[in-house]
Amino acid sequence: MKFFSMGILGILLACGEKPGDSEEDDTANTETDTDTDTDSDTDSDTDTDTDTDTDTDVIDSFPGCGIVDLMCYSFWGSVYSGNEEANCTANSDAAVQQGLPAYEYFPAGCQADPVSECTGLQGQDPNGGGTILGSDYTIYFYPAAASQAEATCTQGGGTYTAL
């Protein structure tokens, strides 16, 4: 199943995104255990730093596919059930062939706090057979893609909504 990605190429070029670019938090946890024993005591120090939280808040419960902090496809149509990761891999491979970065699969859903969404989209038959019934998906756009999101959405036939 094929998604539109030419608009995504424009977003990546406009944002200066390159394969391997990342804006992950590089801040190290500098908290030091001051105990001199071998931690045989039963104290229960609590680390309240948020930098060790590996959970990611999600916008919905449908598996997603995309580039963190840029855009994410949320698979909610019935044809994706059980095939979300395979669809992500196929679309990622197609994106890489177009010179785009690889997409990441998000089994728990697309990250929370998008700035806009594109709804009313359906996957396309790669053999030119039109849209595929039950292949509905939503694209969520994040701040790095905000300037190109509306044009990308409408180009793909979707309905743009700022959030």
C-alpha cells in the first residue's frame, strides 16, 4: 500500500532534515549514589529526573510510522490490522528510494502533541488501482513540519486541521 510522500520530501528539504539527524536529549543524568556500602541497605531513594522516562506519550492508540518530531502516519483503517509494521517497512523503503530518511515504526501510536493533522486519507493501490477500501490513515505533523503541513495535506487530498 502506498502513501503520498512527495510532500514529505518538501517538508524534509525545507526543514534541513538529513538521514541520521536527531534532536534527542543528550543530557546525561549526573546524579551520583553517595552510599559507600554495596547497596545492601533498604533505603528507597527516588530519582525524580524525567530524563530516564522511556515512555512516550501518544496521540492515539493506533500504530504509527514516521519520523520523530516531524510527521507520523497513524494506521487506523481495517486493512492494517496486524499488518501495520509491514506497511511501515514498505513505505519506509519507498521513502529511502526517493532519498528520504527511513521511517520508524511506533507500535504504541504516534507521539503526542502534534501541531496539525491531515485526515480523510486512504492508501493507494501501488498498481494504479485507486484507493483501497479500509486503508484509512491520518498524518500528524509536528513543529518542524508546521510550515509545509497544510500544503502537503491538501496535495494528498486530505483535510488539514491545525490543533
